[in-house]
Amino acid sequence: MDDYQTMVRIIKKVLIEIGFEKIDQASNGEEALAMVEEHSYDLVISDWNMDKMTGLELLEHIRANPATKELPFIMVTAESKPANVLAARSAGANNYLVKPFAPDTIKEKIEGILGPLD
């Protein structure tokens, strides 16, 4: 099983444990953008490195759209370079999660944006 699928499985498990009931998954950035534009979401968790559109490009599109500009967004990546963190923050990411991470870290990042969930 590759890193991406492992990350998705961990994040989905944590989201279910903290009370999220409907969790959608996109296979690439373009699909994610289409889903965000078609549906209402409480949170987007996106990997920086995706096919067809990077997580940073996805974030920029979401922030440029008046209907989604306030949507909470967490960027996930293996890159902890200060320039990448700054780029994500400058583009409007609410939080940044560096792989590898513990499940508790995901919960802390989400609660930092949405408030206590238990």
C-alpha cells in the first residue's frame, strides 16, 4: 500500500472517530475542485502533491471563489520547507500538516480550525 492510500485511510479513520459522517475522496485536484464547487463541505483536507492540479492550486481556486473562499482548508504534505508552509499560509490554508503524523495531530489541527469536536 502506498503512502497516499495510507494517509487517506488514517485521516478518514480520525474523521469518523471525531464525528464526521460524510467523507468524500477525490482522486486528483481537478476532481476535488469539481466536488467542492458542486457540494457543500465543512472542511477540505488536501495533499500538496496531486495529479492534474496541486493542493496549492486547489486552495487558490477555492479562495478565489466567493462561494467557497471561507471553506476551512488543511494542507497535507511531506514537505516541511519553510517556503512551502509560507506559500500555503499565503494562499489561505487554515493549517498545515506534515507527513508522517499521528492521528491525534490531525484531530488537533481540525479542532484548531473548527473548535472542540468531542
